[in-house]
Amino acid sequence: MKINIDDISEHGLSVDISEEGRDIEALAGGKLEFSFITPVAAHLDFVRTDGNIHVTGEIKGKIRLNCSRCLKEFDHELNINFTDFFVRGKEEGGEKELKDADLDVSYLEGPELDSTAMLLGQISLEVPIKPLCREDCKGLCSKCGADLNSGECGCDKDEKTDTRFAKLKDLKINKP
């Protein structure tokens, strides 16, 4: 959904949005590490001051991720509260040292804000770097690949030498 900046009064503008997951995925070009199970619902409050836009919002929905330990799919509930600040104009080019305040600013070119892009950005920030299906996930056996959450795999646990380093156990070190 496009929000025209001129429609935002000094008293603000509140918008309730429901976006289908496929629309958000299309904006990302299909390069997401997750998929949407439910539509994404958001309540956004826009306030304009001196041509700049301050946005606060709440996003709810459900996405599907793959566990980084056992590789099984699982559902992750989204409940995101966020604040964003948009400054009209282009971002200054070239290298410069960023300050903490610079990290909270987005630059806005043109007369509209794209709420779908805003939702995608906030959801992407919320997705865990290493998603886990559950906190105590045991993962996969490093030898046979069995799911250790289903039980022991039967591999020989006594052999502790990693086969990639097996040659090192024959290494003799001469001490001076």
C-alpha cells in the first residue's frame, strides 16, 4: 500500500493494513529465508513534522522457518512493535562514520511511502539469525545425520576423533 505524504496531516494518520504474504514475498523477489502462513496485519501511525515522517507501528502474523539445528520446518509468531523515522531527500553518498542516531533514520525520495516495503524491512529484522524449532533442539547427528530429537542414532560415541583430523593423532612433536 502506498501512503501519500501529503495525506499525513500534522495531527497524524492512522492506518490498518492487511498484506498477503505473496505480495510481500514478491517485493523481496522470492529471496526470503521464510514463508508467510497468514496475512500480515499491521497498525501504523504516521506523524509529519517539518516534512519528516515519524512512524510507529505494530505488526502481527505468522511465518514458517527452518530450524538451524534439525532442519525441520516450524511456525514462528510475529508480534513486532517498531518505530521508524523518515527524512525527505537523498542519503549523502560517500563514506562517513555512522552515529547511533543515523541508524534510526531512513531516507525518503518521492511523494509516497511504501508500507509493504516497511513491513518487509521490519519482519526481516525480527527473523532470528539462527532459528530454533525449540530451545532444547538436539539437532542432527554429525556422523549419520539422524534427528537426535527422535532418539539416539546408534552411532559409536566412543570414537571422538573427527575423521578430518585423524592424521594429526600420528603427529610426533620433537621437544628441544
